[in-house]
Amino acid sequence: MDRLAGEQEDQERVLNNMVLKELLGELGEKEREVIVRRYFLNQTQTQIAGILGISQVQVSRLEKKILKQMKEKL
């Protein structure tokens, strides 16, 4: 029983990764960079803002917009 649950979790993880990869591929370069830095590199909005040369508020708005778009595509 434990083995079946583990296999299902593995399959779900693979499927989630495939969907995430597809969604990230549909983003523009700047949008993808924001999401990757924020959720994979664990950078703060302030850090990202400094790198991109925009304000933290702009990063926050951009992140919110991107996540909404990604959710709508699911």
C-alpha cells in the first residue's frame, strides 16, 4: 500500500513539473526571470527589483499578474 502511494506521488510530481515547465515556457523573458528568482532561487521582491532595475512594488504587481495568468491556464 505504501509503495502505491509513493508511486502515485512520484507520478503527480512528474506531471506537476511538466505543467510548470510548459507554463514557464509560455512566459516572456522578464516574467520568467521574476518567477524563477522568486520561487526557485528564493529571492525577495526587493532583491529582484535591484537586479531588474525596477521598484519592489513593480515586482510585486508583476508577480501577482504572472501568477494569475498561470492559474488561468490550468
